[in-house]
Amino acid sequence: MTTTTSPARHRTLGDHTWQDQAVCTPTEYHPVDPEAFFPGPEDADKIATAKALCAQCPVARACLDAALETGDTHGIRGGLTEEEREPLHAKINDRLDHSRVNAVLAGRDVHLTKAERRATVLAGYRQGVPVERLAWLLKITPEHALKLYRETRRAIRHRQIAEEATRAAAADRSSTGTDQLTRDDFGPAA
């Protein structure tokens, strides 16, 4: 049995075409009351109805992403109520979806969180993406892109130095035959 996974389709900057496919968009043949997506906190029936429609929606993920990325805290979006989205809003800048990073590196204008922007810089550095290309991908100046690459290079080097020091200390402890310090290691003042 062969299973294929279709590539992730992320909402690009300024793209609102996904709304045309939304189940909540009223049409002549599919009348939907938009107010159903703005129920009161105690209106369990309206909430259940709206969530049932969202569960059938082919663009629910794009809807949720748009709500989180724009800070929209009103109504039911992407199948979640305002209260259910609240913790996601608080953590949106920490979201790290590598498919979004890969989409940007491939040249797509995808919304990125702060964590995804950092990952894009690191991936670009490791893949040898030119400074000018990184600047274009992230919509920043080449000078800023160069600064980000320098910071990345420095962080990688510091991590390597720390790992080497840790390995050297472990090797030193194993060569002396002891992994724990004793009272004698501190001299007569201990």
C-alpha cells in the first residue's frame, strides 16, 4: 500500500482567496447565517452548529492561521472558539512549522512567526542561500540579512565551543577515573 502526502498549502501574504472555499461563506445555494459564528459564550447550540460547519470546511486550517496571524480574537475561526484560541494567540510567535520554512526557502511569500523566521535564517545559512536571496525571502534589507547570518554563524560557533568543552571535561573526568569531586579535590580549606 502506497501513501502519498500532499505538500502543505500555506496561505501566502495578502491571500484571501481561501475565503471563497470556506463553508461559512453564504451563497445562493448554501445560505449560512454569519451570526452563527459569533455566538455568546453561553449559547452552546450556536457554538455546536458553527463547529460542525467548521469540521466540514476544506480551508479551516487557513482560517485558523489567519485568525492567529492577524490577532483576530472574535467569533469561531478554524473550528475554535475565542476562548480555545486564546492560548494559541499567546504562543503564536513560538510556532515552528518546518513546512512553512521550506515554503519560504522555495520562494513562496508565507506568513512566518518569529521562530519560523529564525529557522529560515539558520536553514538559509546552512544551505548557502546568498545574502541577497535571504533578504528578498524575508522582505528585509541585505544589510539586515548579513547581520542575521553573522549572528547565526556566531551562535553555531559558540555552540561548537561549548560542546567541545563538555566533551573535553568528560574525557578528563574519565581519564582520572573519577566522575565526582571529593573533599580532597578542594584542598585543606574544605
